[in-house]
Amino acid sequence: MTAVEFISKSVSAPAKSIENTLQLLAEDCTIPFISRYRKDKTGNLDEVVIEQISKSNKEFDAIVKRKETILKSIEEQNSLTPELKKKITDSFDLSELEDLYLPFKKKKKTRADVARENGLEPLAKIIMAQNADDIDFIASKYLNKNVQNEDDALQGARDIIAEWISENIYIRKQMRRLFQRNSAIATKVVKTKKDDEAAQKFSQYFDWSEPLYKTPPHRLLAMLRAENEGFVKLKIEVDNDQAIGMISESVIKNNKESRQHLQLAIDDSYKRLLSPAISNEALQEAKAKADANSIHVFAGNLQQLLMAPPLGEKRILAIDPGFRSGCKIVCLDEKGDLLYNETIFPHAPQNETADAMKKIRSMVNAYKIDAISIGNGTASRETEFFIKKIAFDKPVQVFIVSEAGASVYSASKIAREEFPNFDVTVRGAVSIGRRLSDPLAELVKIDPKAIGVGQYQHDVDQVKLKEELDTTVVRCVNSVGININTASKHLLSYVSGIGEKMAEN
């Protein structure tokens, strides 16, 4: 299967358009650039479809790379038969590939390995064939210094059979389907943590159970966080009798004496090997879906912040509010350049309200301020109330602005380069002011994850989150466009065809 054929299964686009898009992506063309300036090549594909092609191609590359690793490993063990090679080569399902590789995967010595070393594999094959009657008598022929009696021999044979069952591709597929359709996610509080104050925010999950496939992404992430913080124990459950019954139907062929030993091996295989592995797979698959859904939501939240309407070229007085440490004030001109900074103390414990009002009124007049931007952190509402009590000589608009990530920016290399002679409090206040005049131009300087795009942003796959958020920033910048005469190098670097090096120059 080629990359184009693989991508065509999940993306609705002509094969030629996919092929040309892949070529452009290989030439390091960005998605906004391709969607705007290479429509003749892509057949007018929009950026959403091009992004889908890019993601699907990465999946294809990951599968191809994994297949190469698996083939090389099995070949080094001199175990690669033509039939196995064909199965691996033809498969483009990661779960199936891992199942094919499982018997050859390097792992710690298992109970089955010990049994093989003790010469019990022929006995396991006899039991598995289900043709012999006097199994105890046959087992007596396999006694040695490590196998003291028939029970030891039969236990070792069952260990080998249990491993065979757990590595059977058909049975693993059966169990996967069962867990995907019928499993429940259950949580129980850790008794010693039940009364912890920090645990109470997860009290909903102290005794919880619901179908895994119905669990909303935010709830799954909450349960996983509760488990990671040690407040609950989490497990994925199915009807064990149903699972064991399905395996028995696949393995047991008749009622001969082998049946009881096979049934014991099946029970052991399911409880010790299959159930832990497949339940973990089911949880990881659900987590991956929850991550994808949440990352999509986070990207939407970021886009809303970036695409917020700019106030434009206005003179702004920005306030980073606070109580004990005071409110840091900065005055910015139409370009966002710093004109003046000061700290006032209108709130408790200092309560220098009258003096603070006088200073604010004076700054508004002196620097011809058009709007006031107040950060939405500590003391935000009190500061807004304080500002709105001031009688200005002219109309002044007052805005509450998200200050998420302002502290990260204030301590960053970018902020130090912009304001080498000012401390972090001044830089943070400047960021709050600039976010009002041009949110996009200011927020691109901050790691998107630091802006606070979602409640569980630290619980999802961080690599995929960064990739999606970076893509969102690029999409927004190229959608809005920039003023090339005034744009910072940080904003320029997101423009298709420019990049960091050219932006630096």
C-alpha cells in the first residue's frame, strides 16, 4: 500500500491532489501557503483537508517505520518466514503488527520460558492437539531434576499453552472487540486518602462505574488525574465469564481429557496475560481519543483568544492588579511602546485610594490615554470598580483582559530583549496592555500552552498538543495577515514563506 492509498482511506480527496499535496509538504511548504498559493496543484483543497493529509501521512510513516523495526528484529532472530514477512508487509494496522511481533518481542523470562527450558513444550503440544486420553501418564514421561512430578509437568505445559493463547492473533482481536464494546471504567477511592482535602475535588469518582465507550473526554481525563494523584484506583472491566467463554470456544475442540487442562490454561491466560494487556490497550485507546478531542477544543479556545478583535492603534494604560504588592501601571503609545510606569496601592492593606485616583487621572491626561486594560487576575474586580469611580476629563474605555501567560512572557528571553532595563512586573503589565491593542501580535510571543487553553491541557499528549497549538497560531497569523512595517520578528516568523531566520533579518 502506498502513502496515497493509505491516506485516501481517511481523507476524501482525489489521489492526484493527495500526491501533489504530499510533494509540497515534503518541500517544507506550510499548510496556509499550500492552501492559498498552490490551489492549481491541490485541486482547490482547503487547509482543513491539507491538514488531514499531513496527519494521515505522519501515521503512514509511523507504521512503515514500525514495520521496518519489527522485520529487522525478527530477522535478527532467524525467525522470519516468508509467510510471516508477507503478513507484516501487508498489514497497516498497528495493533495487528504488534500482535504479529508479540511472540518475538524481547521480554523478561516468563513462566512459559522456564517450562520450555525444562523440556515441557512437547507435552504442551500434545495437550493442545486434544487427541490423547491418558494425560497424567504422558506427563510422567517428562519428569527430570527440575520437574519433580506429574503436577509440575502439567503446570509447566499449561504455562506454555497460556502464553500461546495470549499471543494468538484471532483471540486478541476477539478480546479487543469485547473490551471496545462492553468494557466499563471503574474507580474506587484509596481508603487512606478518602478524607484528604485535596481528594474532595474527585469525590465523584470515589465509587464510579460507566461504559468506557460512553465516557466523555473530560471525565476520562479527570479520572486519570485522580488516579495519577493517588486518590483512586482505576480499572477497565468486562464480564470475565463472557471473555473466558469466547476463548474456550476458539480453543477447545472436544471433551477429551485435555479439556480440563486447556480450561485451566485458558483461565490463567485470560486473567494473568490477556486481560491486563487488552484492558491497558483499551484504556490507552480511549485516552488517545480523549486527547484528540480535548486538543481540538484547546485549539479552538486558543484561536478565539488569538482572533479577538484588536482595539487598534490607541494609547493604553495597562494595569497588572494586586493587593499587598500594589497595582503595576504602564502607559503605552499607539505602537505599544512603553512611555511610563509606576506602582499604585489603592487596595488593602495600604488603602492609598485617593492618591492612586489622582495619579491615574494625571497619567490619563499626561499621556493622552484612550483606553485602560486591566488584567483579570488577583484584585481584578476591585481594580475595575476603583477605576470606574474616577471622573476623567474625557471618555476612557475600560477593558478586562486575560493575563494568562503574562508572567511566563515577563520572564522570557523575548521580554528581556524587548525591555532589558525593566523588571518582570513592568514587562507583565506591558503584555496586558498590548493584548488589548493587538492580541494576536502579543500572544504569539508566548508558548501557547502557557496561555491556559483548557482545564486538562497538562493531562493530554504534550507533543500532539504543541503541534496542534503551533498549527493554530500559524493558521491565525496567515488568516489575519500582518503589517510588515510594524510586525515584530516573532509575528513575522509565523508567516508562510518567511520563518525564523528571515524574520530575524
